[in-house]
Amino acid sequence: MFQLSALVFVPLWFYQLGDIRQAKRLAMAPVVLSLLHYAWVDVFGRMGVLGIGTTVWYLVVVSTLLFQKAPAVGILQPSSAEP
């Protein structure tokens, strides 16, 4: 249930920052992991692909957000004009 909000808002965050390729990758990775887990449960399900893959996805998202440059929107610049 917690993953649902991340699946919606993380790709939107990267899309808003202009990194459309990363947004597409982060949106598709959980879908592929779920398909691997549920479609081929006999092959991939016993290896923990969904849990391990979700953890790796989360770590990639967090590390990318931590080391990404913050957007300049909403940052006030000191004005040189005196009132």
C-alpha cells in the first residue's frame, strides 16, 4: 500500500524536474518486477524478486533524490534595489 503512493508521485517528481527518461524507468521497474513475480512465480517467485527488487528500487530512488540538485523554484534571491 505504501508503494502505491511512491509509484504515482516519484515518476511525477522526476518528470517535473525534466528528467523524463528517469521518470519512465522508475515507473516501469515495479511493473516489471510484479509481472516477473506473479506471472512466473514458479521460476522467479521463490527467489524473492519482488521484495529484493522493490528494495533496490527504493534505494535507487532515495539516493537519486538525495544527490540531485534542488530546483530553484521558490528560492528568494536578495534584491539589490533598496526601498
